[in-house]
Amino acid sequence: MMGAVLYFLRHGQTAYSLTGGYCGTPENDPGLTPEGITMAQEFAAAFSHLPWQAAYVSPLRRAIETARPLCEAAGLTMQVRDGLREVMYGRWEGMHPDAVDQEYHDEFVAWLTDPAWYAPIGGERAVDIARRSSQVLDEIEQAYSQGNILIVAHKATIRIMLCTLLGIDVGRYRDRMDMPVAAVSIVELAERGPMFHTLADRSYLNDALRALPST
């Protein structure tokens, strides 16, 4: 008998995902581009036939917009959880990495070297994201012993959650896995622990959407 199966879905394309800019707060919360909306619709078209138990969603606009088509098709009520938010980038919010490197070079290098324990100035460390997102995972595991669970969140948050589940140092989340927009990763909460089935799959998207740039 299979345990609960978690579908981690990164939100669809936004203006920031095209440029690589940092956006992690409700005040700096872009919606999906038209292409991003199509990505969400294509995910729903490809996966709505599955018997879904629940959908847990970041409170940020781009995640909610990504989850909406599947939730509407499957008749699910979104369970919005603050623990699924993107990393808060503090003073670096809205900036491109090149600009951060120029203005805050030493701090930027320290963060790139060890994001687990070093935060963007005024922002969050990877261990902070691991702590708050793990509370959501614990909630899901307590509530569902079987069935398909959708989790819609963000690039860093999903990678940190996957590292936590799979026993990978969260400080290496950027070095161990990529997570382009609209990518889905599948982990089963099996009897002997988390079982990784799929990483960052986007085969459900049409060729034009898969070819778009993504950071």
C-alpha cells in the first residue's frame, strides 16, 4: 500500500522568474505572466484526473494563481500556509543578483557560500525556511496516510523541503537540484521513509513553454 504522495509544484512564470530578481515578501509579490497562467492550466489539464486529497499553497499571489486551475478542476479548497512562502530577502528584495553582488559583495558571497546559516541582510536563512516548511510537512503527514497531495510553493522553498525530506544538507539546496518554473517533483511518504519518484519534471508542458527561459 502506497503512503501519501506529495506533488511539489513550483509556480508558473513571473516577470521576476524571467530576470532572476529576488522577490519573497507580500509587498513584492508578482502575479503570473500570460505564459505562467498557461503553465498552470496545462498542469491542471495533465493532472486533474488524479484522485486528489488536498492542496497546500503558499500565500503569495503567484502560487495561488498556479494552484487555482487544478483546485477548480478537482474541487479542492486551497489550504494556504505561511510556511510555504519564498525566502524573504530583506534589503535585497526586488534586486537582481548582479546588483546585490555590486552593492553587498561580501555579504552576498557569504550567503552563496553557506545559505543554511547566513541570510540575506534582514532576510531568512535556509534553516529558517526548513523549520517553517517542515511544520507544513508534519501537518500533512499527520492528516493523510494515503492519497495525492499538491504543494504549490517557490524555487528555494521547494528545494529546501526536498533536501529536508531526503536528508541532504539544506545549505546545499542550490548545488544539488534545479527547479525551473512549473516543475513538479514527486515524493512518496513510504513506510521506510520518503521515496523520491520524480525531480523537476516539465514534460507535461508544450514545447514552446518548456523552451522559455527560467531562473
